[in-house]
Amino acid sequence: MVKVMVHINNFRINDVDTGSVVAIGTNYFYHWNTWSKVNGGFGRLTGDQNSLADFVTGVDDPDWQDMLSNEWLTEPALRKLVE
């Protein structure tokens, strides 16, 4: 991750987060959209000799944007979906 610091006179921008924009002067953002995807979990297990017994995991990822990886593209029908 590359951090960029922008100095504008006495105004400093240390980080532009996902979905943020920095505009100086007269700017018109027509049809400007942003999307963000965050995967997170609940809970934490720390320390020595800790273990999880009978844990359950699941993934609910309804979008197709990043679901298809190169290993799936061996099927001709899936290759056409990506194209």
C-alpha cells in the first residue's frame, strides 16, 4: 500500500480512503460512483495454546465481480461470461 501526502498551502491530505475524492477548484462530478467491498469477521482468538472446536464458517458473496478466478475459466461457458 502506497501512502500519498498532498500539501496545499496549510491544508494537508494524509490519506484518501475508498470512496473519497479530493477536488480543488470548480469541479463537476457527473455520474460519479464508487463501490467498496469489505470482508470481515467477528471475534478474536489470541494467546498461546488456544484452539477452536466445532467452528462454522460461511461465505455470502452474491456479486460476480471477483468470484470467477482463472482456474474456473477452463469451462467454455464461463469463459464467455467473463468476456
